[in-house]
Amino acid sequence: MNHPSVSIRFATLEDASEIARLLTQLGHPNTTDDIQSKWPIWVEAGNVALVMEGSDGKLAGVATLGCMVTLHRSKPVGRIVAIVVDEACRRQGIGKALVLAAEEYLRREGCGLVELTSNTKLTDAHQFYQSLGYRITSYRFMKDLGHPKCDAAREGSAEHGSGEVQ
């Protein structure tokens, strides 16, 4: 994926340390091990990341993407799950290039629309997204459920194999 004067590519597992660094800048602390341990399941679930390399060999930006099929929409919904441009590289068109590349990818994947979320404190980001044609259409509500271990979650699924939520 290319944008005039920038080169964007799909991330690989070898980008884990740089992705962790960028996500930490966004306020989501991660280590290389965190990214590497989640990567296989994350990729298997159909997620991808687009990255732009800086001239110094570090990543200048990353956008993580996913598609989901919903029952209430006729086409899959594309989601820009996270996007971050390195603090030293901001205001150079990298974010715009990543968003446009994400839209192109999600369109090719058959998505009918793209959604993204942004922390309410990031007002500059909101203006940026609106300048690219995004509209505020809903509120996002979150509730922290703690940090259960994956094994415990799988055991719980096996216990409730009937498909009922208990």
C-alpha cells in the first residue's frame, strides 16, 4: 500500500517491539513479549496492522484493523482499532496516510463502513478524524471486567457449553 511519498506495509511479528513502543505512546503500555504472545491468536482472528517505517528504521506509525460481521448491517464493518503516530513524527501526514490505507484495505475486504473510537480527551484527534470525513454517530460505553486468565475463560466456556449466558 502506497501513498504519495510514503510506504505503508502490513506489519509482521518482527515489528512487535516497535508496535509495543507505539501503543505505549498511545497510553496502552505493552512490551514486545505482550505483542508476540497475542500475535498468533490476533492474526488468526482476521486482524491486521499497517505500519509506516521512518527513515531511522523505527516505525513512524501503526494502525491496527479488524472486520466484523454484524447482524444489523448488510456488509461487514471495518474498524480502525488503534492508530498511533510516533510523537516525533506527528503533523507530517503519516496519520492521514495510515487512515487512507486502512480504508482502502477495509473496502477491499468488503466492508461497508469504517468505524473508529477515540478517547474523549484527544480532541485534536477528533478534529483530525472529522477532517477526513468521519462523523460522531454514537457513544461508546465500557466496563472493565478485570483481567481473567485465558485458561480460566476457556474453562468457563466449557462449563457453559449450552450456549446460554449465565
